[in-house]
Amino acid sequence: MPPFRTGKTALAQSMMEQLPKNRWIAHTINFSPETSNNQRKETIESRTDKHVMNLPLPDLFDSQPPLELLRKWMDYPGWCDRGEGAEVKAQ
């Protein structure tokens, strides 16, 4: 994890502000280390269109694959195509 107070949030917000407004809607959601998983889920659900993002119930390990995928997409530029094994760039 990157160190604290290095401008990660400011950088992310700046990049989101540059996205085309006719294709993207950006919502800033603040979390802290004390934010519980239920609070995160409620906050995300309250700011998303339920027809766009349908979150499953947490699994045995209290994880939700769509959220895990979003986090991976935010942390890394892409992932591997399981069929071809080639890197796929997330945009």
C-alpha cells in the first residue's frame, strides 16, 4: 500500500474530473481504516444505480467479487485474459 499523505486521493479525483461527462459520473466516497465493511457497502450502494451495479451477498470471507474487481482495477492497470493469457488493459 502506498504511504500516507502522498496525494493519492487528489490524483484520483483529478483523473476522474478529466473523464468525459457524457460517459462517466464520478462520486467521491471517503473511507477511513475504521470504516466497517457494512458501512462501505451501504455507502457505495447509496450512490450507485442499482440497475448498473448489483452487489452479491458477502461470501464466507466477507468479500464481494465485484468490489474486489473494482479494487484490483484501481490498484493495477489491467489483468490477464484467462483464455489467451495476454494482459488486458482496463480503461
